[in-house]
Amino acid sequence: MGFIRRTQKLGESLFEFFYGFSSPIAKVTLKGKRQNVDVPATCCGTWSWGEKRPWGYQEERDLPGIKEVWDQLNKEKIGFYDGAEGYGPLENERIIGKLLKDTSEEERREVIIATKWLPFPIFPGRLWPVGIVGALQRSLERLGVDQVDLYQVHIPVFVFYGIESIAKGLADCVELGLTKTVGVSNYNEEQMVRMYDELKKYGVPLASNQIEYNLLRTVPEKSGLLAACHERDIVPLAYSPLAQGRLTGKYSSKNLPTGRRIYGNQPWEVIDPLLDAMKEIANKREVPVSAIALNWVMCKGAIPLGGARNGRQAGENSKALGFRLTDEEVQRLDELSVEGNTLAIVQAG
């Protein structure tokens, strides 16, 4: 019986079923062939770490703030970081590697690292299983580790040797001990199920699917993708849960965000009423608005990947772990949410 069918209530039951919520810092299990990985109920998305577009990364200016994020989350024992070779490109993994190098051995044992393989540039050798293994080995060198906790396919590109070759490459990464678990990113339901079935031939579970999911883009919920994840014990990882800052309470129709921010790009006459409700709930609970956005994602049975560029932002995001929205609050936000669009290869749904 599927996840959604086993839980009838909107907020509380979904949250309890998925997270167990016996303590403020809940854990979620990523399924692996030889070992599972227990991860915090929130993850730090690190797209902005080293990425010049759209984030305008400057090492001298930004690295101290990143170090604040790293130290704070590790201290709180919620050091779960999602990176990618495509961020930077490559610089993201180098930054995480430097941070790991400067971290004590005891603290490093608690840190959970996820990264992604980008199937570009497209040429046959890169999409062979040996190409995927080689890409992970180079990622490990940049990270300065022998193994990652989660290795993901960044986008669904099935050319030349197709999904069978990619699945074999991921399975080989597990067999060689280069990663504990494997996942995908930006896969729609059909693509995800195909990868799930293909990996199953090697006895390797598909641990996760990373998708854009937030109050301004509920397509994965409406389409049945979330339910398909839950039915197969695939953990949904929700990137851009704050809609590139639009759901933090910092911006409004009178104070627009700058730069090219494609995720959650909805009219402000739609966003403002949602933010008003979020602010009201946040004030009542005495938490930041961003914590409301992240907690809503958690109530839907997904792990939000909240980005942070300094210690203050990291602290605000971590407050999402200290409470859960009521059914009534979830429903109120649902009514003001937006289904959103699927416009590009990096938007699954």
C-alpha cells in the first residue's frame, strides 16, 4: 500500500509517518544496497557555493559566510550537504573539499555529502558506465574523500546508450564502494520508475529523486510524482524550497529580487497573499518565514534543500526542524499555493 494511501491527514500524519518525529531533529533513511544512510530531515543546498551565475560567487566575499554555515550546521548535527560537479563548475566540490579538510575527524564522521554527475558534454564515453565511474572518482578527488553518501544523476539525458548504461554506471559506483547510495534529479515519474526498475536488476535501490518543489511549484504533488516516490521508498529531495528567496519574506511586490531567478517565478499578485499567510503563521510560532516554507515541504513527505550563504540564513532554515505545521495551516497554505509550470529539462513533474 502506498505512502499517501496509508496516511490520511494532510500535515501531522504525513510528517510523523515519514520522519518518525520522536525528536526535534528527525532522520530519514536513504536506501542502499549494502548500507542505508540516515540523513537529517533538512539538507543544505549548496548551489550558490562557487556558482557565479546566477549567484555571483566571489571567494573573498562569500567563503567566510559559507564557513559559518558549515560550522553551524555541523555543530547542530544536521550537516547534510548537496553539491554537484556542475556547480561552479567543479568549484563547488572543491569548496566542500576544503571545508572537509579543515574539519575535525570526529565532526567529519557526522557530515553527509551528496553530489551529482552531470552528463555533459554529451559524448559516448561519458555516458558509458566507465565514464560515470570516472566522473565520480574525479568528484571524490575534489572532495578529498574515498566515498560519498549519495551520488545522483543531475538531469535525465538518455542518448547513445540510454538509461540502461546510466543505471549500470550507478550500480558500478556502488559495487566499487565509491558511494553508499544512488539517486536521480529532475526525473519525472516515468523516467524515475524506469531507473528504479533498471537499478533493481543489480540489487541497487533508487534512494532519491531531487525535484523542484515548493509552494510556488506544486506540480510534483499534483502529477502524482510524490506519491510514486513514496510508494517505492524513494526519498523526494525538494530543491529551491524557498523559490530562490521569494518565500523567505525578504521580498515582495514592493521589493523585488534582483538577478535571473527562474525557480518560483510567479506574478507577485499571486505571491503576496501567500507570503501574508506565511508571515502570520511565522509570527504566531515565532519562527522565520523561511522555516514555514521548509516545514510545509517536510509535511508533504520531502526533504527541503534550503540554501544558505551565511550563518544567519542557516540558523533560520534549521528552525524548520523544531515544529510541525498543523493540518489547518498546511491546508491554508495549500489553498494559496501555485501549481507552477514545467518549462525545461531541469523541471520534473
